Amino acid sequence: MSELLAIFGPSDSDERLIGEIERLHPSRVTVLIEDVEVDWAQDETPAGRGLRDRLAALLAAIERRTGATVTGLAGSRAQLTGWRFDREVSGRRPVPA
């Protein structure tokens, strides 16, 4: 069993990151969409609904393409204190030093 943390940033990297997840063949995936408002789950603005739609689409696509058990949340990495993952992938591009 492999546990994978997938950290999503800008939506333009979603397809590339899903492809990377698929390549790794995890058995469980936790999806984190970073840098969102604390009240995203109750936000009824178009942005709030868009975030929930994006999270649902990501969960469905990863489950469909990998067969993994998928869970998801949005917010910050601080929510994952104490969680353990075998691998981590991110949609953020490395920034040169």
C-alpha cells in the first residue's frame, strides 16, 4: 500500500499533476488544494463554488485514472500535522534560488 499526498496549486497544472499521480500507482491519495480561504466549504460566491467543483473533479479524476482511494481537503499543510505519506507530488514548479 502506498500513501500519496498530492498538493495542487494553480489549476493550469491539474492535468500534469494527475498524470504524475497516475504514473506512481498509489493505493491511497490525499488531495490538498493550498492557499484557499478558511471558509471555503461555506463560501457561496462563484469562487467558492468553483473551488468545491474543482476539488470534486480532481477527486473523481484521480480515482477513475488510478483506482486509488481518494480523500481531499483545501486549506493549508498545517491540517496534515501527524499524517504520514510515502510520497508527495506538487503542481508548483521549483523556483531557482
